[in-house]
Amino acid sequence: MRCEQVVDDLADLAAGHTEVVAPDHVAHVEHCLRCQAEMVQYRKLLRALRTLRTEVLEPSPGLLADVLAGIEEEAERHAIAGLLRGRRVAYLGGLAAATAAAGGAIVLANHARRRVKLAG
């Protein structure tokens, strides 16, 4: 048997789940130093994962306050940007209305001037 054939079973063997592994694979690992070394690495990984699962990580003092302050700053920036975008739209709308009104006034003034010339 070759190591490549049992590589998928090494994690199960390292975790102690021998019942799901074929007996000839178990026998290979018992006699193969390469596969045994790989199982040692799997066991180290499993041990580290168990430690992480049971270890309680405490945040550094002030971390929560810093995170909340960062969120608040970002929310303020977003709100200000929204207001500026809204004002920009209103400003452009006002300019458009003023331009239209000025154009209409010019047209009316020209029209009135022509009427005065025709009447006079």
C-alpha cells in the first residue's frame, strides 16, 4: 500500500476514529514512519484547535470603546456626505430653476420689446 492511498484517512486516525478507516490503512500507518509523522502533525493541529475552543480571549482594555468610537465616526462621515450630496442636488436643482427663469424672462422681455416696436 502507498502513503497517497491513506492520506485522506490520517485526520480520522489522528482524531481516534479508527472505526471509519479501513483495517489495511490502519496497518499501513502503524508501519510507515512517513504517515506516522504526518499523524503527529494532525494531532498537534487538533490539540491547538481544542485549546482555542476552550480558551477565552479577553479584549484589551478600551478596545470596545475604540471600536464604538470608530463606528460612530464612520457613521458621522457617512451622514455628512449624504447631507452634502443632498445639498449638491438641491443646489443644482436651484441653479437649473434659476437658469430656466432667467431664460424665460429674457424671452418675455424680447417678446415685449418686439411688440413695442411693432406698436410704435
